Amino acid sequence: MKILLTGGSGFIGSNFVRFVLRERPGYQVINLDALTYSGNPENLADIESDERYRFVHGDIRDIDRVAELIEEADAVVHMAAESHVDRSIMDARPFVESNALGTQTVIDALRRANPKLTKRLVHVSTDEVYGTLPLDKPEVKFTEDTPLQPNSPYAASKTASDLFVRAAFHTFGMDVCITRCSNNFGPYQFPEKVIPLFVTNLIEGKKVPLYGDGRNVRDWLHVEDHCEAVLAVLEKGSAGEVYNIGGNNERSNLELTHSILQAMNCGEEKIEYVKDRLGHDLRYAIDASKIERELGWRPTRSAWPGALEATVKWYVDNPQWWQRVRSGAYRTYYEKQYGNA
Ligand SMILES: NC(=O)c1ccc[n+]([C@@H]2O[C@H](COP(=O)([O-])OP(=O)(O)OC[C@H]3O[C@@H](n4cnc5c(N)ncnc54)[C@H](O)[C@@H]3O)[C@@H](O)[C@H]2O)c1
């Protein structure tokens, strides 16, 4: 199997490359990535010389480039996206362009390069398309049939992309699967996201900015559990289906903060309560019983405190990685290697 992966230089994508090459030694991966601010080829520096891996610097909105790569691949796993809610609140345009238009371009390229529509597209989406759940009804979770009610510009752009993929199945009979996962954690996450941001702030002696009163709840999924689920959907999922992927691991942001403080031997005084995020969704919780029942997948690496402590330790042990990311030094590295985006 030769997989065309989009967005493979980001957090989940780079973990997915490493996971696939480890778990499926016979597979090959082509990584198409535009290297935006969160795409970092250093995430895959150890894989660069592996013959089963190839990096292509390009944009998913370039239909000729995408179609050319689809011709040589057997399937597409689509992860490239603008991914940070706060950035979408500041400026939604790049989200519309990469997430909505970019996904439609991938679909158009698949139709062009693969007229018999035999090649599968796995579209990696998010639980944020469902909107928010109440805090006082812990038994209620998102199922694949929960109505789509996105609340942030990021979530709206991901919902648009989901619906274009759904339409490609219903209109053209394209072989597609959609995955909707909860918040991922693990190594190589860009340090604007809460876990690496808090850990790296604490290492540098700074405070951690906690939104509002910290009661918002997220269902934390280890990135390798997520990669395993995406691979299962690619290999065994049914065309036209949506699969929720969750960690069975709901925590409030305050609980998360306390766990990080504890792992870092820091006290409460390190918390700085800041003005809440606009439109901040209260609670996300995934019912992942469909993927467990139909594909035999369940999370095995997401349980806390072990999985969180190992992630915190990764950032503590790899200061050169996040210091280069924070300083922007990695951009110099890839500009030297690949030229300006
Ligand atoms: N991180 C999470 O917790 C989470 C949760 C649910 C869903 N997701 C989804 O998973 C996917 C990956 O998320 P992530 O956290 O790894 O994000 P990330 O920001 O770390 O990586 C995104 C990657 O996409 C690339 N990219 C962006 N626009 C592109 C374009 N136009 N053409 C080519 N490449 C482009 C970037 O360079 C980067 O390498 C996204 O689709 C995101 O919506 C993430």
C-alpha cells in the first residue's frame, strides 16, 4: 500500500508516518505538506532517509500536484488543515482556504486521477463539528448521528470539508471514510496547543494561561491511539461511513492543568486565569462504540496519569525541538532544504 498523506509534517501527520512505517513495514508514505507555520520537517528528521518515505513540498490547493501524486498512490489520508481555534478567531480566511477549498481540491484531484474511483480517501475531521455538550449531563456523548453544529470558525471550516467529502460519496460514489476524533496529545505538538504550551511555559519559569474558570471539558486521546484508528479505518472501514475516535478520557481544563503542574513539581501559583476564549465550547465527549464494534479498535495508550506524564516528559527531554519551534529556527532549516513556501 502506498499512502498519499496530506499534512504529514504537522503533529498528527508526523506521528502517523512514524506509526505506519513501524506497524506496516511493507507500506510506503508520500507526505504532501505546504510547511505552514505548524508544519515542521524536523518532526520527521529520523525518517528522511527511509526509502519507504518521500516528502513533497506543496499545497493541497494545487490540483495538478495533488492529482499527479494520487496517480502513484493507492489511497489518500487527508490531514492537512489549519488546526488552531484561536487563530481561526483572529482570521478565518486561511481556514476556509485550506480546510474547505483545500479538501474540495483533494476530492477533485481524486476524481481526475482516479476516474474509476477505486482509491480510498480517509478524511481526518474533528469532534468540534458537533458543537458543544452540557456539563451537567455526563451520560450524553457525541455519536456519529449527532447533528453538526460547529461553533468556531475552525469547526465551521472542518464541517464544510466533512460535508464536501460526504457529498463526494453520495454524488459520485467515491470511496470515502470520515473520522472525527477528540483532542490529541503526545510528542511533536506545536507549542501553541495547551499541553505543550503549559509544559514549555513551566520549564521557562512562566505562568500557564488558563481560559475562564477552567471548567471546559475535553476527551483526551493519545496521538498513537488516533493513528492506529485512522489506519484501521483506511484498511477496514466501510465506504461512506463516519467513525468517531475518542480516548475515553474526559478531563476539565482545570484538572488537566493540575495534572501538568503536579508532573512538573509546580504549585497553583503558576496558574494565570485569563479571559475566556470567545464562543468557548463547554464539553466534548466521544462515543466511540461504533469503531470498537465494527473495526475492533479501542484506545489503549490514552489513560492518565501514565500517558500524560510520558508526554510531559517528552517535552522536558526534548528542549531543542520546542525551542527551535518557538524561535522559528526550524523555518530556516526547511527554507534551506526546500525553498520558500
Ligand atoms: N490536534 C488535534 O487535537 C486534532 C483533533 C481533531 C482533529 N484534528 C485534525 O487533524 C489534522 C491534523 O491536525 P494537527 O494537530 O496535526 O495539525 P498541525 O497544525 O500540527 O498540522 C497541520 C499540517 O498541515 C499542513 N498544511 C496546512 N495547510 C496546508 C495546505 N494548504 N496544503 C498542504 N499542507 C498544509 C501544515 O503545514 C501542517 O504540517 C487536521 O485536519 C485537524 O483538523 C486535530
